[in-house]
Amino acid sequence: MTLEVLRDGDPGQVGPYTLLGRLGEGGMGVVYLARDPAGTRVAVKLLHARMDAHPDFRRRFAREVAAAQRVARFCTAPVLDADVEGRLAYLVTEYVEGPSLKEAVDVSGPLRGSALDGLAASMAMALRAIHGAGVVHRDLKPSNVLLSQVGPKVIDFGIAWLADSEASSTVLGTPAYMSPEQVSGDAVGPASDIFSWGCTVAFAAAGAPPFGSGSVPALLLRIVHDPPSLNGLAGPLRDLVLASLSKNPASRPTAQTLMDHLSTGIPHGTTATGPRGTNAPSPGGLPRAGAASGGTAEPGAMRAAAMPTPGTGPAVPGGADGSTGGGGAGTHGAAAAGTHGVGTHGAGNTGGAGGAGAHGPGSAGTHGPGGAVREARVGRRKLLAAAAALVVAVAGVSAALAMREDPVTVTGKPPAGTSPSATGTPPPASRNPLRSTEPVTFYAPEEPGAARQAALWKDDRPADAELMRRLARVPHAIRLNQPEVRSKVDATITGAEQAGGVPVFLISYMPGNECHPATASAMPAYQEWLTGIARRIGDAKAVVILEPGSLVRVPGTEQCPEQEGTPEQRYQDLRQAVQTLKANPGTAVYLDGSQDFWPGTEIMAERLIGAGIDRADGFFVNTGGHQRTDKSVEYGKALSACIGVRLKSGGTTCPQDADVDPAAMPHFVVDTSRNGQGSWAPKKHYEDPQTWCNPPGRGVGDRPTTETGEELVDAYLWIARAGTSSGRCRRGTDGERDPERGVVSPPSGEWWADLALERARNADPPLS
């Protein structure tokens, strides 16, 4: 495990533990190497403030820690301590020294023979201990298996599913090792860990996961529908892995069954005596998940059947933060919605290999209490969606994946987002909330990174903590760049209506954006995802910043020469998105206008016209840059005039001396979140200066307002996140360090305390 130095915003002490360095960061928090009062090295996970702040989190946290502490210590990293009452919630586990399975395979190649058998058996034993304590891991993968001096150990278990609770309602899992039921958003139990066990053993044997790699939507579709590739596996172990990778969780072996077969080494097709004198069946006739070979339910299986269906989770920053956008949505196909009663997997879940631990196409399948209600939903498509960006750390990976919502009307809101062409009804007249004759205020919850930093610095650095509090209070765009965003949209709309403010949503989830490949099924799923968002917004006031970068890196252009597709297809996709969102009477939609010189005014005018700027409310500028407000306004006016001239003349150029009808010029908004000191001009020479990438000495700019003094400028908005990293900035040099800052920058989209503080200190005008 790689150890990084502590960052400026990290505490030096958590409870009685002295922090020595960073081991990684995941969806729940940051993991540190620490020293306890006796001098023993331990791993301390400091939980994110967004979870700690949830009113029910500490109760659930205490309950899950108690369960995790019951797990046997011999093949896991045991939970040693936790604080659920202090100012900051944290968890302490044994520090396991040694490389991860992923690191070992990447360096030395796949495992063979007894080494592979031993690994499989150790992981099965660890799962038996974890499941026996009533815990489901949910994120078993090669990087969560450490090869210690005493044998393989499974880490990051016990509270893995807490991030899926009321605290954040997101599905945990690393895509390549997720079970079909995780992908589909169904209830997850011990059988899901068995599927991940099979994927992890297959990786150890072949050096690659059994369902391949590539774009997340395509990968998830393969997990749900395709058979695995089991290169490097043979004999009984291959049979066990194949059984564990059944699409139907009820058909997978239990951890106990895996141990029985691995400990006896019986050949395929024979039987051995089970732990209670019963016959341990061969992999072809393994008992259903949730039942031990003796016929009793495995602890935790009954609870798992009633686990809550995931909702929404914290968004991970997208292109507006200088990060590259990423995959989009993928479709499930025609598999029906699987359902679960309140019982064991064996009693409450049926289905074949047709999909996600659910039914094959067209099967009915009622299951226990509540089954009849869900039976009415059979036949509807489930839309699988993939995280646009994944927060990766040694201690875990969090990815939010979910289905589209049921097509029902939200109480008090019309079912907006229906295509007018499909219904024959024209959309209602639009009321852009930014152009109200009344004063406009913006609404957003506190920025979580800044709020957390203020709490961390409250005692030791009160002045800096105050700056972070001020930064956290500035209304910022709410990011919608994960598949499951329903509860986030609902909470934002409700909060905005109660506060009398206007929310700004940043949608950054388009398949194929930033030149990433996308499957043919991804775009229909994305459009249906947008329809769901429009439905949640309804007739409420809202502003949508639609897909930063989508009109810069366009397929088939100089910016994306190798990406399949054409500019016209991108324009058509954006036109449809605008039409869906503009079906709501109170929603304003702005398209990507980039920034001055990138890729050029005439090029952007052509692309905005193609994308239907005449049907949108305007465009946005400066989300990927740091240009001062006056420069951005100047560019926006020039772009608006060029569009106006071309719309009127039908030409392909923008003569500077042409007459422009102001009524034909589109309006725009300016991102002022990072432009307080203007663009950066490096004093040193770099082969690739990357002036957009974490430029030093920058500050936050004008606060969000509609009082711009410019007729064409509807508002100044904070669209990008002022305190998040643009990514690793090497500026054309070798190595990982940013040669300008002298440090290794955090990954793209990650909160960076010293960057946020720098921008808060350099604010123009100052933060108040």
C-alpha cells in the first residue's frame, strides 16, 4: 500500500491516534496510517462530513461497527476501535503490511497452482467469517485483498454498506467486480460477495477481470448478460468460480460451501461429507445462496433481503472542474425487475440467468410480501447507468449505479420531460427564472468540502476555518453526474422552494463526452435519465448547465479525431436533451460556449447553432478556465453576435462589420467561481504549461448574481468547484509532481484543502 504525506487540510491527531500519512481515500472517507498510544501502527478511517452530518448516521455507524468487531481476526483486518460520539467519526483497523493482490499480479503476473488455491480458500474463509457476523462486504476486489506475511487478508469490510444507507443512499462496488444485483440496484446480500469472490479469483488466475474492461456501461451490460472469461482456471476451482458467477444469486454457493470444496480438493462430480454429516454437493448442484450446506440460512442472509434500495449519493465532479467527463448511461435491455420478499435468498428470490439476479425476460415471479406490487412492473426495462467518475482509494472504491425511476408523477409536480413530438402537445411557455423582474437569490446546500474543512480547522486554525465557512456558504451548482440522482434533485428542489431561491444544476453525464467511447445503447439510457431529472424538477424554478465540454470535444472534429460518431449526432443528442428539459415551464437551459480561443468563436457559433441554441435559453462560458469576468463577458458578446449574424444570414462566417439585431442574440451566463485573479501566465517555460490545471495564485471571483449590468448576461454563477483539483498537472515534465507547485496534485475532482484556501485568500472581491 502506497503511503502519501499528510496534506495541508489533514488533521495531525484523531482521538488518541497520531496520523503518519495517507493510505488512500474512498467514498466514505480518508484512510491514514497512524500510531496508537502504545506505538503500534494502525489504519484510521476518518469519515466524510457528509455522512457524519446525517442525523441517523451515528446510530447506524455504531451498530455496524459492533457487527464488524464480531468478525474473526485470522483472515481479515479486524476493527480495533471506533468513535461514534466525538466531533469527527472515525474507525480504526489493524494495519496490514504487504502488497495488494492487484499490485502483486500487476508486478509478477497471475497466480498458479497451490498459490491460487490458497488465495481462493483464504478469501472464502474470510467471507464465511464476515457473513457469519451478519455483515456484507459489498466491495471485494483485488485491491481489497492484502498479501500479508501470514497469508491473504480481506480489508475494508464491516461498514462497507453504510455508504448505501440513509447517509448517502448509493450503491457501493467497483464495476468490474460488482454482482448483477448490485448493477441493477436490487437488494444485496452475501451472495453478492460470492460473485465478487469469483471475479477476484478469476483476476488472480488471468491477470484481468472475467468480464473484461472498457467503458463502464458496456462492462455492466456484460456482467448482467454475458458469460465470464475464465482463462487460467481449470478443474474443480474453475467449476467453483463458474458457479459463483451465476447471474442468479440463489444459484451461487455459500462461503461455507466454497470452503468445503476447497479444503477437500474433491474432483468435479463427486461428493464429500459436509459439516453436519450431509453431502457437500458438487459445483453443478451447489445449494442456493443464503443456505449453508447443512440447510440453515447463513447469518446475515435474512437481513440482506430487506436492505434498502439505493437512492442517491454525492456527485463526483465532472468536466467543469477541469476533469475529464466520463462514461454515461447504459441500458439493461428487456430483463424484468427482480424482486425480493422479506426472507432468505433461497425463499425470497427466484429467477434464471436472464439478468441481475432477477427474472429472465417475460417471467412473472412474485416473491413473498410485496411481490404482487412489484409484479405489475415486470416487463419494464431497467436502465443500467455507470458512474462518470470513480473515487479510487486503497481502502475502497465507490460507484453509484441505479435504475431509472418508475414512470409515476411526483406529488404536486407534473410529469415533465415528455417529448412534445411523442405526445403531440407543444411544451408550455418557458419562464427563465434568471430574467425575473423580482430580485433573484440562489439556493444550494453548503459546499461539503469547505464545510468539512472548516470543522477540521475550527480549533487549530480559526482564521482559515472562517474562510472555509464563507466559501461553503456561496451558492454553487449542484452536480448531477451519477446515474441515481433522484433524491438529490428532490432535496434540492424542496430546499430551494422553502428558501425562496433558484437552484443551479450542472449536468455532466453524456456518453461519449470528452472523447470517451460509448456504446450504442448508452445514449437512449442517458436521454431517459434526463427525462427522469426533468420529471423531478417539474414546474419548479431551476437553471440547468448542460454538459460542459460537449461542444468542444465533438466526435469527428479536430478535438476528437479518433472518436466514432459525427458532429451532427452530438448536435441531435443535445437538441433532444434541451427539448426534454425545456418541457418544464420554469427550467432555463444553457449550452456549452467554452471560452475565448478554445476552439474559436466561429467554430463555437457553428456548434451552438447545430445544437439548437435558438431553443435553449443561452450558453455558458468559462467553466474550464479562469478568465476574468470582463474578458469572459467580452468573449460571450462576440460569440452571441456571431450566432445572431449567422442565424439571420444563414452564412458560415461572422463579419465584424455586420449589423446584429440584439433580439436575435442569445444570452449567456459566466462561471466566476475561479476567476478572481484572472488567467495564469507562467513565468517559467514548460513544454505543456497546462494553464487550466490547478494554476497557482488564483482566487474565487464574483458571487452568483443576476445583477450583472449587462443586457446579454443573465447571471454570474459558480459552476466549477473552487476547491477541487483539476488532476495531475505535470506540465510536460516526467514524474508525478506538479513542477510549479512542487507537490503531487490530488486526482481530478478531489477536494484539495490548500488549493481551496489559496483561492479563498485570493478572492476578488474578498469573501464575506
